[in-house]
Amino acid sequence: MTDVAVFVILMILVLGLGFVMAHRRQARHRESLEEWGVAGRAFGNWTTWFLLGGSMYSAYTFIAVPALTYGVGAVGFFAVPFAIVTAPLTFVLTTKIWSVAQRHGFLTHGEFAGARFGSRPLSALIAVTGILATMPYIAVQLISLQAILRTVGLGGELPLLAAVGVVSICTFRSGLRAPALLSIVKDILLAWMLMTAVLMVAMFGGWDTTFHQAGQRLPAGLLLPDNGQLGFLTLVIGSALAIFAYPHALTGMLAAKDRATVRRNAAALPVYCLALALMALLGFFALARGVTPLDGDLNTVIPRMIHEYFPPWSAGVAYAALSIAALIPAAVMSIAAANCFTRSVYRPYLRPGASPGEEARVSRWTSLAVKFGAVAFILLLDPTYSVELQLIGGVIILQTVPAAVLGLLTNWFHRTALIIGLLTGLAVGVIMLYNIARVDATGRVVEAHFGGSSWSLGDGRTIYVGIVALAVNLLVTVLFTALLRLAGVPSGPDATRPEDYDSDADDPRLRRLDALLDGLPRDEKTPIP
């Protein structure tokens, strides 16, 4: 029971710290959405580093990925190259979105796309798509947390709901500041867990012995089969494009105080890939040692391995680290989704004259709804691997790439074409996902619909649905843009300017154009250029 005692004590201390953060004095504009949603855009290098690590390297990294390598071998390593590919994309694209968002006061991809292409409906559509895609990603975190709680003897739905409720209270008042502070604690605990894991592997013969024994236990072998290369490659490309389009990825970057902070953290993100690769390898170690998942739930593989091979007190530390790694991203994701709703749906369509304080209140309550709404994904969908929930969310969020990501590079696309392309991509993606069946090891169909995110080509090869849907989306968008421009149909006005994408915090031209774009009260002392 030592592990449970250490786990409970650490969780009480960490969540207590969250409560303290929730009630400490905040900035002068603490009732504004800008303060609650992106912490006043004031985070420096270290805080931004820990926040990005806490939100983007989540329980998906530490629970779902090793569960996948445990079950199917090398395919589970798609997460490592996709994380590496993401780093240079982030370095190039995030500085642009940070600058234009800082200059115009944007908090979400939807706001940017709406201003870039002159379309409020496009902004709202991207916001709703982002919310829908974020919910299954939050569900991955909650499934992982549930697996940890079950391992320590806290089964059922009540402990999960209690944990979600506590972290919701912590972030309800303080917004992004509480997850940022808790991310520091989380990384310290995770560093200890990873060092313990490395020592554990060394004590049992090292990686050579691990690979040999794991290969004997996995019928299909550890290596990627020849007919698995297409599926692997499309998973890597699709996931790399999707991660940048998620609302929570943007939220962490927008909290940085200047472009230099964004660039330094984007350049340093590959360091986290080392932890991701190690966790994927631990799936092989658990397989080699014959770790048995609890009740057949592969998400319990890593918690069960920790229970069996870590010293009891160190196991308690690891449980706490993994639990915090689930709760922090869930909090950040819910904040980002709430920002999407408030800025692109509530204010433009429901309350055009909403004050900054009203925006913050609406986002707080929306963030609660998003967290508990994600629980529905756990109840409605029961995939073999929780990573499939994230991949299904990736299919959805990928459809915002033409407007939200490519829009940083060009405004050539027509706003109507972007809407048609997005809706077409969503329709194709959802129809394909609906028709994917899940089969067990014997080939028997155990789930008729939504059984995964990889579409079978009939010859043993698969392809990630998100890539197919995005290709259709881009084709439709380009085709309709060309037709609309040939027909002389005017596109929306671009509210951004080329120099906006290079502005910095000390740029004398800096002026958040809330008054022009969104109708917020503006500071009369700050001139509009």
C-alpha cells in the first residue's frame, strides 16, 4: 500500500497547489478572456517550455503510445517521427501565427481564418470543428487517468469524475496559469519516473534482451511489415499536420511574451521526443516481461508494469506523474476549446456586444462542459487502443488545415471554397470512419463501426483516413476557388497585412485590433495605425 499512499499524498499536494494558484492574485485584467485564456500573453522561456511539454506531451505519450507498441509492435512508433517532423513546422508556422495574433488580439485559429479570408461563418465552422476534434483528444487523457486509477484500486467512474471535477475547479478561476505551474511539477516527477525506468530495463538485461524476448511474444514480430509502410507514413504525415491545427497547441504558444520565446521553445521541442521514444520502448519491455493488462485493457500496461517492477514508493511517484500528465492537457484543451466557442460563436452570433468579463465567464463554463462532454466519448466509443481516439480527432481537425495553417502562407483560397472543402472533407472522413470495423486477433468483427482510423485498401495495406479526407478537402477547395475567381465572385477582405506576420512584442505598430474586428472596448490611449 506504500505506492497508493505516496500517490494519494502527491496528488493532494499537487491539486492543492492548483487551488492556491486558482486563488492567488492575478493581473489587473484578470476578468478578461485574454488573461484567463492565454495568461495575458506574458509567459517567459521556462514557463512556456513546461506548458508546451505539459499540454502537447500528455498521457497520450505515456500511456496510449506504449499500449500500442505492446499490442502491434513497430506501428506504434509512428508517434516518434511525427513528433520530430512537427518541430520544424512549429518553428516556421508558430512564429507567424503568434505575430499576427499578437497584433490583432486573436486567441484561436478560427479568429485568424475569419479575418484572413473575411468570413465569420468560416471562423465559426473552424471553431466548432476544433471543439469536436478536441473532445476525443481529452477522452484519451481521461481513459489514461482511469487506467491509472484502476491499477491503484480505484475502479469505476466516480474516481474519474472526481479527478476531472477537481482539476476543473482549479482552472475555472485561474485559467491557463494553473496548468502552467502544475506542468513544472509534472515534468520533475516524470523525469524521476523515466530515470527509474531506464535503471529497471538495465537490471533485466538491457534493450537487447528486451527486443529478443518481446519479438518472441508478438506473433507478427516487432518490425513494420512491408504492407504496413503506407499506413505508417500516412499516420506520420497526418498526425504532424493535425497537431499544429489543434486549438490547445496554439493556446500554449500564444501565451509566450515575444517571438524569441516562441522560436526558442519550438527549437527545443525535439528534446521531448527522447521521452516519447523511451515510453514507446517501454511497451516492448512490458511485452518482454509478460506484463498482463488489467481485465484485458491495454491502457493499463504501463501502470501494471510500474506496479510490478518499480519500488513501491517510486511507483507512487510514477502514478502521480502519469495522472498529472493526463489532467494538465485535459485542462489546457478544454480552455482552448472554450476560447474557440466564445470568440467565434458566442460573441459574433449570440452577444456581439459582450464585454471582456462576460467573455471570460462564458469560457469558464464552456470549459467545464467540454471536459465532461469528453466523458461521453469514453462511453460511446470503445476502441482497443485509446490512441485511436486521438487519431479520430485528427481526421476531424485536419480539415481545418487549408484555412488555419495554409492561410498563414497565402490568402489565395476563396472563403466559400474553404467552407465547401471543409464540409466535404468532414463528410468523407466521418463516412469512412463509420464504415471501419474493428476485428480481434482471430479476424472476427467485434465492432461494426468506428473501429479505427485506418482504411483497408484490400491488399493488406491501410491508409490513414485523415490524409484521404484532407486530400479531398484540398482538391475541392482549389477547384472551387478557381471556378469562383473565374466567375468573378469576390472573396472576403483580408484584415491582415504582410508585415503583421513578422511583428514582435516591441513593434511600435503593435495594436490589437479588437475594436475593429470584434467590437471590444479599446484603450483610447493607444492609437490605431
